[in-house]
Amino acid sequence: MLLAILYGDRVTTIVDNELLRLDEVAAICRTSIHTVRYWIAMKRLPSIRPGRRRLVRRADLERFLDGVKASEP
């Protein structure tokens, strides 16, 4: 699966098993980076930390979004 998002003046292409930066996750979810950090802190959204950066696996983001959609009334 291939997904392209517009972020600022650039288009980001996201491929399966890709690692996403928090700003990319925020753009996909149409929310702020602060909200993404909150989801991570509350253990709702899994992330990894190679070095100083925090990244989210695309598969984990899709599972998170599927769970959010399932819990909506």
C-alpha cells in the first residue's frame, strides 16, 4: 500500500513498514504533534526511539487508527 500526504510544501510518500516522524503522524491524523506525543505517553500509540528521535511504525499507526474508528459511536 502506498500513501502520499501533503505536508507544507512537500509531498511525503509512505510505504508499508516505514518509520514515520511525529510530524508525519500528526499530518496523517490531522492533529498536532503535542497530541501525538500525548498518545505515546499514554501508551496508546507504540513508538520506538533510535537515538534521540522518536518514530512510529506505519503498521502501529494503522492499528491505532483502526482502534479509534472502532470505538467511535
